[in-house]
Amino acid sequence: GESVGLHLPTLSVQEGDNSIINCAYSNSASDYFIWYKQESGKGPQFIIDIRSNMDKRQGQRVTVLLNKTVKHLSLQIAATQPGDSAVYFCAEKMDSWGKLQFGAGTQVVVTP
Amino acid sequence: NAGVMQNPRHLVRRRGQEARLRCSPMKGHSHVYWYRQLPEEGLKFMVYLQKENIIDESGMPKERFSAEFPKEGPSILRIQQVVRGDSAAYFCASSPPSLKGGGDYGYTFGSGTRLTVV
């Protein structure tokens, strides 16, 4: 399944399939972006980040893509597992220190 | 190596009371950020502090809210005369003095304090 943006609050995906979560960011001058995972009752957990001088970055089972032309980020999760069920947020760094602006979030629900 | 510690985890206050939320940053971290999260929304920046200094409080409501990060002890977010609209999860994050970026950003969140105003 594919999310068309953070206005779609829930992404339902079958276990083993790939997930794609999309995010539109606001500031064309932002140079650093992070994806976070938040499980119920917990704080945001760092997944992967990317600098604006890159288009793609891969981690373990996750890939982040950055399209600066249209100010768009996506997070791809390969072989989605039940433990991936959570809310996923993108965040952009807004200043030189580390102030982050978060997107609204996408709830990912993994079905067996 | 303990992470960012926030307490209490849950806090219930009656309208008009004061709420004090505490955040102990990770060891070696001297920068603290507070965020507020309403139900089913993203986190919203409130304030950024270094030891004994408020660097950016552009996200803080002008009234009733204050924050400090003393030389010794945890950072405190204080909400006076709470109202029902203050009910939210409040998260603290900390980072080291030099933000390396790339890979592990070093910007770590606590588990939050869930404030309920009744």
C-alpha cells in the first residue's frame, strides 16, 4: 500500500509487503530531515535521517528518499513486520541548532 | 547510560492548578528541547534551552507557560493555572553541544509526560 500524504492518517499493509509513507515539508531551505517512529505511549524513536545534499539513504530495511524539487520525503519499509506498527513522523530541522518541525503523522497498521 | 528521563509519566491536575514537568537530559547533553503533542497530531516545538539560558521560546504560549534549565538539576516546564486545553503529551529531547548530524543525530526523546486536566 502507498500513502499519498500525511492527510491519509492510516496505512494498512500486509505483513511481508513493502510500505511507503510520504511527507511534504514546508521549508525549501531545510537541510536535514529525520523520520521517527512512535509507538503507543512512547516518545519518538529515530529511524533514519537524510541531508539535503543526498537523494537517497538506506538503513536496515528502511530507505528514505528526498525530492527537493517538490519538497517531498518518503520512507520505505521493506518486508513490513508486526513490530513496525506505529505512527511515523517526518521532521525537518528548522534552524542551526536543532528545532524540528514535525508532520502530522501516518499510522501504519500491519495485518497478518 | 540512561536515556532522557521525564517525570512524572502521567500527571492529573484540576483546572487552575499548577503542573511541573521534569526532564533530565542524557549524560553529556547540554541542550534541551520541549515539544507538545495533542492527540493524533504531530509534535509541536515549544522551547529550546541550554544550561541557564533560554535560546528559543517561539513556540511557548505567552501566558502561564515557563521553562528553565538550571545549572544543576533537571529542566522544568511549568504550566500555571492549567486549563483543559493544556491536556497533552509533553516530550523533552536532548542533544550534545555539537550536533554532528548524519547517522544518529544524537537528538534523543524521552517517553513524555501525559498531562490530563480535569
